[in-house]
Amino acid sequence: MQPTSVSRSFLPITVIFVISTALLLTLRSTFESWGISVNVMIVGNVILFFATLASFLLYYKSLRNNNVQVFLRMIYGGMFLKMMICLITAFVYIVTVKKGVSKGAVFGCMFLYFLYTFVEVAILMKLSKQQKKNV
């Protein structure tokens, strides 16, 4: 699998990132009227995008390996990496802001986390099926 196929496979996640960022920027006043900090959402979206990219690369690498232990290690490593990045970021945000935490932004970032994860798993399942057909 060439790097172009990795970037092509990751394209739906990139599209979600671009669309969600554009929506946050164009509907800023609407989100802020709902009590959602748009700046926190944008930073969270960027962090989630890069965390998803890192875990996706680990998952993608695991698909190419026939050793079960290596496969499981990379899958668990990808999940753990993404979860830890998100937990540490949320902890730093909550400790830094204290009482001014935007709960709407935290829940919005959690929605984005689930959206990115769902799309990532769907892509990887499709790639896994394609790889089994090629073998």
C-alpha cells in the first residue's frame, strides 16, 4: 500500500475536519448563543484530527502485518494513543479554565471524537475487506 492510498483512505476524515471547521467559523454567533465556545471547539477539532491521524496510521500499519501480536499491539496502541491525547487535552483545558469551562464545547468535542472514530473504523473495515480479497 503506497502513501497515496493512505492519504486517499484518510480523505473522508479530512473532509469532516474541513466541513466542521468551516461550520464552526461561519456559524460562530449561533454556537456562542448556545453557550458553546467556538475557539475551544476549533482547538479541540484540530487536536482530534491529528490524534485520529496518528491512530489511523497505526491501524493502517497493523493491517499490513501478518503477526497477530504485532497487529493487536498496534490496534491497542492506536486506541490508547488517541484516548490519552484526548484525556490529557481535556484535563489541561479543565484545570486551566476551572469554572469557565464551556460544557457545550466539551460535549461538542466528544461528538466530534465519536464521529471521527466511527468514520475511521468504517474506513479501516473497508480496507481490511479489500486486503482479504487481494490475498
